[in-house]
Amino acid sequence: MRNATGVPGLLRLGMYFVEMVLVSVVFTAYYYRAISPGSHSWYDTSPMFTNLFLLMAMSYAVGSFFRPITFFYRSSRQGSIVRSVSVLVLIMVLINVFFIALRGQNALILPMRFVAMWFTIWIVLVSVRYLARYVIRLFRSEGHNVHHVVFVGASDNILELYQEMENPFYGYRVLGYFSEVPVQGFPEKFCYLGKVSECLAYMETHNVEQLYCALPSAMANDIRPIINWCEHNFVRFFSVPNVRNYLKRTMQLELVGEIPVLSIREDPFSSLTNRIIKRVFDIVFSGLVMIPFWLLIYPVVAIVTKLTSPGPVFFKQKRNGLNGEEFYCYKFRSMKVNTDADNVQATKDDPRKTPWGNFLRKSSIDELPQFINVIKGEMSVVGPRPHMVKHTREYSELIDKYMVRHWVKPGITGWAQVNGARGETKELWQMEDRIQKDIWYIENWTIWLDIRIILLTVWNALVGDKQAY
């Protein structure tokens, strides 16, 4: 069993187990030192530490569910492990603080020791994963746990695919390629094995496990015998469409009747089930937020806003939503009443902001009225942030795929915002980065991703976000 990059399923299970045990041991050891001898503030000695161990194991399992361990090995970039472990540890911290507070054991969260424990857990996880990556690379460089591959065809796609598979971490050993003639410019190590008609004879006498075919559809008479041979001899056949010269992105294979078509963009929201799940979550979550909003937050904000600046409590502005349709987006007014509100973006030291409004913006309290938009169905709790109509017109002319963000409802918070892409956009590249993150969210949406973004939003609001102004 393998994932897309060739990481064995047995290794993934082993990593889950090893990491869960190590993290639970560190956690339990911390509390063993934190709880004084003779203390019966939680459970009696042995059952207590058993419960601690199980609590941490559960926290790790839940955290990994949000960020599966296979993600940590997909990329050869070193930063992927650090970022992913950081997210996992953050989720575990939130779960454990919740349970400790629930048990009334706040004293167990000893500031320095608590921070030291989680830092130790972070170091352990990062170290284990770097070690695992090194072991996998070393193991496969020795020729173990690899798939033997041949290519049929000699397009640019094949060369790019060969270069990817040359990374020993992925677990492939490329034997060579078949083409009517050798291709000038291919690496010497990328062996020419013969003409397409010689492919079957070669596979009869060599250990080939996977075949990647990039022949054009006009050569269907040559392709069919290869497919049939592979099907009868337990060789995995993969068709490599020749689209990389104009599309360099993940695509989805779909069927229209019996005709295969490639979709250039995955759209989870094309599923009615997903749309229902997201809408139900929006209504339930917004309903829970609106109760304290109207009872506690609104009266305070309304009174202070009226006392500190003349004008209405709410500010509404036309924004573009689903399919580019315009709607009025609600916010608490944070600026003096002015005529530039619909044309000029807020800046860090914007003179239009009031001192009270500056606090509302930094704490993101000014965004809370947008739950009204969510209830009305104009927005979602999580999604690409809605832009001013003026900005939509301008940036749609400057940035490719800008309007893709309008395939879904805009959100109160979003993937771009929790990853630092918020605030003023002084340069075009800043908006381009934001759009890329918005599109990534649309293509990779799950309800768990929404929950994760909400947790990160709350965390950013508590610790402060320098881009929030």
C-alpha cells in the first residue's frame, strides 16, 4: 500500500504509533513532575497517569486527523515538516487546555514548565520526522522499496516526470523509455530502450511494475495491446496526457457518459452534499455566535461607538460575493463618516480611523456583524474575504484567475487571512498571493479545514495579528 509519493502504508502506521507513544510519554512525564507527591487533585496515582497517557494519545490522534501524517512526507521542502508539526502541536495544546480547564485543574498549567513541555514535544516530532525522511531516502537509495518504471513515448511530459521520479525519496527506479527514435537532449541516464513495438518483448524479460504511456491518441492501435498486456501481467498502466505545455497543475478525471474529460480545477462545492454540510455548519455556528453577540457585545459596541464618533453603529458596503453578485457587507463602523469608504482601502495609520475603531479592527470585533450576512446566505463563516466592488473590477483585469475566488461564498475569515495575507495590499504580488491562497482553499475544502481556520482565527485574535488594522 502506497500513497502518491510512494510512502509505504506500513511506515505511515508505524510513524503514527511511534509518535503517539513518544508524545504521550513526554506529556505524562511532565505531569509526573508537575503534580506533587501525595496530591489527589485529579486521579489516584496509577489510574491518573493512565488517563493522562490516553488523553495525550487522543489529542495526537485528533490533531493528526486534521493534518494526516502523509502530508508531512509529500514535499521534499524542509519547511513542510516544521509548519505541519507546528499546526499539530497547536491543536494538541488547545485540546489539552480545554480538558484541564474542564477538570478545574488550571494550576497544572505551570507557565514555564507547560511551555517547555510543548516545546519538547515539538522538537521530538520534528526530529522523528526528519529522521524518518532521512531513513526513507537512504533505504531507497540502496534500491529497497522501489517501483521499477518504464515510459512509452518521448514528450516533454515524460522528461519532467522522469526528473521528478529521479528523487530517491519517492521510491521509483526508471529503467528507460521507448520511442520511435532516441530523443536528443534527454539525460544520458534516461536510457533509450527501443521502439514502441519492442516494449512488450522487453517487459517479458524484465521486472517492470509500472508503465507510463505518453503516446498520442492517434496511436491507439499501439496503445491497446500494451494496456491489455499490462492488465494480464500485473503491471500498473498510467496514461500521461500531453497538457503540461499549457497546464501545470493538478487536474481531475471525470466522465461525461463514457467520455473521459479532464477538469482543470477540483471543486468540492459542486457536490450537493458538501454544500449542505457547509450551509448547516454556517447556520449552527452563526446561531451560537449571535446569541452572545446581541446580548453582550452589540450593546457595548453601540454605546461606545455613539459616544466616541457621530454616525451610525453599523457600516455597510457593497462587496462581490458568489458568482460576482453584489451584496451589502455589514461591519461595526470603525472610521469617521467619509466619502472615500467605497474607494480607498484602509491603511495602517489611516487618519479616518477612530481610536475606538482602531481597537475594533485590531481585535476583529468589527467583523462580527457579518454573521448577519451568513444567516442571510450571502456569506459563509469561512471563505475568501469579500472585496470592494472597485477592487474586484480593477484586480480582475490585472490578475489571472482572480474571479475563481467568486465560485464560492465569501467568508468572515479565510485561509489567506490565517496565513498572513490580510490588511493593505500595497503591491500587486500581495494580492496575487492572497488569490492563490483563496483558490487553494476552494480546491481543498473540507469541513475540518473550516474548523481549523476558525481555531487559527481565534488564536490570532488572542495573540494579536500585526496585519489586523
